[in-house]
Amino acid sequence: MNIYLNNKFVAERNAVVSVFDHGFLYGDGVFETLRAYHGRIFRLDEHLKRLKESARGLEISLPQTLPVLRRHLEETLLVNHLKNALLRICISRGYGPIGLDPALCRKPTFVIIPRVFKGYNPRQYHHGLKVSIVSVRRTPPPALDPQIKSANFLNNILAKIQAKRNHADEGLMLGVNGYLTEGSISNFFIVSRGQLYTPGVDQGILMGITRRFVIDLARQADIPVKETRLLPSDLYKADECFLTNTSMEIMPITKAEGFTIGDGKPGPVTRLLREAYQEQVRLECRI
């Protein structure tokens, strides 16, 4: 696999950055994960816009304009002969002496990492996943703006560690106020009496691109949507539950702790939205 690193393609074994890179030293950087279907990147403009906003939040200068970044992402697919893939674009503060002062780094490090990706196991969509509510709390917004998709993912990593320890596929984090926020790598929704609920942005969640898209799809299908505060008890009593992110799209949840969600199978609203999502992918990616 060829990696795009600082304005050129290099073989994977040669794709290295300095130990003095501030992304390595401090997690000082931003990233986006994008998914390509049949050689076309889904919702590319939205991802690049969020990358730009994240970089602005950390006062990191983008190494290229958004149209040029778009071209590099598309070139990465072509160079690697990829049709169905995940692309991770990373921009760190860059190389510089040890120290927190951003001025120590002259220019950012820019990387695009591709990998073949054909989707999750179909059995997971058929049977659903298990989630666990972990004790790791979501970082509150006054401490760190949740809209900065930063390379410092320690909070989420700790949540993932605990979820695995609990034999769950994903860990849901509570905010410091005790309300549900998001998963370690996902946003989540519940369905109750035909209405869709998801934690509001005021709860300290990342405004996921897939999350926003699913809300739009639901409204187009005349499914009422409410962004609100949710307690663990709301999850346990839900008729349906699902996770969203770029790679998994819409993933059903059928178990949470010792509770079975609904009848233990992906529900009708989840299936309807998943079908609508895939139809939009076919339209936008010309499949």
C-alpha cells in the first residue's frame, strides 16, 4: 500500500514520521476517516469541512486548500487501485523540539492512509451488536471542544478498553451529568414508539457526519426526531437502538448490559433507515 506523506507517495514500510513530531509526542493533531464506494468518496465535502474546522480549533494551518486535499484523497485511491476503502487523513502540528508551544513547529505533517474495506460482517447487521455503558466519562465541553476531532483519543481508548473487558462491541459513555453521550467510535440513536431519539450536541458529543445524515433521512421518511437528554434507562426500555459512523453506517444494537433491546432483532425503523442510507450511497457514488 502507498501512503501519501508530506506531498509524495511512499511505500508503507517507508511511511515514517519523526519521534519529535508533536502528533506523536502530544496527540497534537486532527484527523478524518472517509469511506470510498466503487472508487468514489462518500460525503467528501462534509469531511473536509470538518477537518478544516478541527484544524482551526487547534490553530493548525492546513497544508493545502480543500480542493487540493480532495485531489490527493482521490489520487490515493487511484495509486493504490482501490475501489472500496477507508481513507484516514491526518494532520499533526508537525516536527519540533519537545515543548507544548505550537510555535516550536514550523509546518504540519500531512498523511493519508488508505486500506481496503468492504464493510462489516453481514451477520452483525442481521443479529446486532452488544453495547456496554462504561464508567469512563465523556470529556466535558468546557475542558475540550468536542467538535475538534483531534488525534488525542485517550478518552475513547479507555472507553474501548472497558467495553472489551465487558465483552461488548462498543462502549457508551456518560457525560459528567450522568446522561448518555456517544460511543468510543460512534454516535447512537434509540427508537421508542416510532420516534427517533439521540443525545443532543449540548451533551458534549461530536456532531457526526453520519449522525446528521441519518437525522435528515429520518425526517425525509416522516420519522419524528428529537435531540435530547437520554438516561441509561431510556436505552434499556427502547424498542430499537443503533450506532452510526462512517465505516459501519447504521449498525443495529440488540443487547445492552444484561438487557435485550426490543425483541432482540434489528427493528423496522433501523432497517428502513439503513436501506435509505444505502440507496443514497448508490445515488451519490453512482453505483
